[in-house]
Amino acid sequence: MNTLSPLRPALLLAIVIASGCASVDISESVKQTNERASAFTGGELQLGTTDEQRSDMQAAATELLKQPLGEAEAVRVALLNSPRMQLLVARYWANAAAIADEGRIPNPVFAFERIEVGDELEITRALSIGLIDILTYPQRYDRAQQALAAAQLGLTSTVIGEVTAVRQAWVQAVGARERLGYAEQVYQSGEASAELAQRMKAAGNFSELARARQQVFYSDAATSLANARHEALRARESLVQVLGLTEKQYGALKLPDRLPKIPDAPVNAEAIGTMAVEERLDVQMAKAEFEAAAEAQGFTLLTSFTDIEVGAIRETAFGDEGRESAWGYEFELTLPLFNWGGMAREAMNARTLAAANNLELTLRTVSSELREQYSTYRSAYDIALHYRTNVIPLRQKIMDESVLRYNGMIIGVFELLADYRSHVAAVVSAINANQAFWMAEAGLKSARAGVSMGAASSLSDQPNASGGDDEGH
């Protein structure tokens, strides 16, 4: 073996380079998400990494459950208490750590060889490292940083989606609870009218047809009440699941009796478009995906052909003539005889092209999706406002007049009950419209941030504006 200058400087340089590799600070990542999504998290998102932290978070959530749970409080409980929210952040942490690890230079390999031939002893020590890994370290580091930035955007987007789901679950639970109260009133009305009709029929003052009609209504009211009870339970359990409540917390959960009133004025359409397209999360995520694919394409162009290992060798021989040592080096080159890396390069080209088209698709559709979501929001607001300002006041006026006519013995009790049922039906329709608005409002906030939740409701699902059927008057 030829005696050559040792490669210690190169190996030391590799160690110095490796010391500046990408890393992940989960506390900083959570902080960035709270800052970016402050309108959704209120700065409450955190990851409980110790038993003490988790205990404190659960205690804070339990304290919030001592009062009827509003929408904002429901979001706080989910952020503090939900295992699903903790799962999402922990998964991000694991994925981010794996991404950062890919941006690091692989460890050098140490080899030791000992050979005895007769009275001679040869000891060989080799320290090798991937030359391609060193040469491409800047590209690896940049790729890791881009991927970490994309993962951070993904975490923020996921948290916004989860918070929106909590808001909508709360709206559905409170709306179902409110409808249940009116379903019970209709049932009580139907029960009373059926009993009265039965007595009047027995006294000969009511026909069999009239009595049957009251009995049918009573039966329908009983069915509607059963459905309302199940829907209220289902919506409550859906809320319990997104809040991540324990059995003890479940027993403490109290909800408001009714949804809040719609605002006096809707969000202006011009205000929806004030956020620049480039600031939206979906656009930033698509752009980050494209930039990462483009960066990886140039990187793959080199690494798909071959791999080179370079190492320093020190050989020591012990024999009758004493001890002899020598320094040397070796290169290991992967020969591209069977696989020239063509498929790897084609796959990377395809991924880059797909990322470019995904970015273009996102840029072309974000405005349309936002306009659609705003239309859903505005239509829901107009319908809810129509019920509040027109339908309900008119139904109340009809009810008041019916009471006066009943007191004046102009109409009978069954006509009064019919008007009362129509009034209740109108109120239930107003509750449905109010719920549809708050669902759409939560969806619009999410869409403005660049997280699509789909259409919150459809106009075809809205209740009839008449507020009930007048059959039976």
C-alpha cells in the first residue's frame, strides 16, 4: 500500500457540516400554529408531553365545563382536552422529526480487520463516508427545510379544520337540543287534543273522523318526539367525541338552551376577498409542495446514477522486522450497469409535474370555492333573517289573534291548537335556519383561511318559508 496524506481534514469537515443539520422544536411549531391560526385557537393549542402537563390541561377543561358550554368555550375544551387534537400534534412531531432526519448526513462507517499469517499480524482500520452525501448536503438541508415548512402549514391547516368541526358540532348539538324542546311542546299539545277529542266523541259531540284526525296528529307528534330525542342525543354524543370528554366530564357537560341570534348585519362580500391569494394556507401548501418537488428533481438527477464512498485507511503490520504502518484511502463506486436510474428520474419528473398542476389547480379554484362558500353563508343569513323579521312575527300575530278569538268563543279549542302547532312549526323552521347560518359561518371562516370544509348547507335543505302547514284550520 502506498503511503499517502491522511484524509483527516476531509472527515473533520464532514463532522463540522453535519453539526448544522435540520432539527425540530415542537414548542416553536405549536407557537407558530397558534400565531397563524389565532382566530381559531386563541393561542390555546399545546402538546402535553408530561403527566403533569396533561393533568393541568384536563383540569382547565373540567373547570370550563362547570358552566353552560358556549362555542368559544367548546373550542378551548377541545384544544385542552381532546386526545384527537393531541394525536394530530404528536403525529406532526413524529413526521417532522423524520423529515429533519432525512436532511442529516449519514454517520461514517468504521471497519476493523485483523489478519494473522504465520508469525505476521496485519491490522487494518478504515473510516469511510458517503462522498455524494457530503457533496449534496446543502441540497439535503434545503429539502428538509422546505419539507418542514410544508409540514408546519399542514399542521396549521389540520388544526383549523378540527376547530371548525368542533364549532359545527356545537351548533348541531345546541340546535338539536332547542328543537327537542319544541317537539315536546307539540307532543303535549297532540296528547291533550287527542284526549279531548276522545272525550267529546264519547259525549256525542265529535265525529269519528274528527277524532281520528286528532289521534293521527298525536301519533305523528310522538314519532317526531322520538326522532328529536335521538337527534339531540346523537348531536350531543358527536360533540362529546370531538371534545374528548371523559365519563366524568360527560356528566358535567351542560349546553345552552338555544343558539345565539344571527348578527345584525352579514359579513360584506368585499371583506371576504381582502386576504391575498398568496396568504391562503391551501395556496402556500401547494406552492411548498411544488418547490420541494423541483428541488428534489435536481437532487435525484445526481443520486439516481451512482453512489460514491470515500474512506481513510490505516494499516499496521507486525512481524519479525518490527512494526510497519501506512496510511491510504479508498473509493467505492456503484457501477450503473443494470439500473441507470431512469425510472427514479421519471418518477421525480412526474411528481414535479403533478405538483405544478396541483398549484395551478389551487390558484384557479380558490376564488371560486370562496365565492360558493360565501353564497352559502349569505343565503343562510338571508333565510334566517327572513324568519326572524317576517315569519315569526306574523305567526305570533296569528297566534295572538287566535287566542283573542278563542276567548271570545269565536273559534274552538281545536282551531286554537291548530294555530299553536303551526306557530311551533314556524319556530322550529326558524331554529333550522339559525343553525344553518352558524354552520355556514363556521365554514366561511375556515374557507377564508384556506381550509375547505365543503358547503355547510344547501338551499334545498332549508325549511319552507311559510313556517308550517296550515292544514287543519
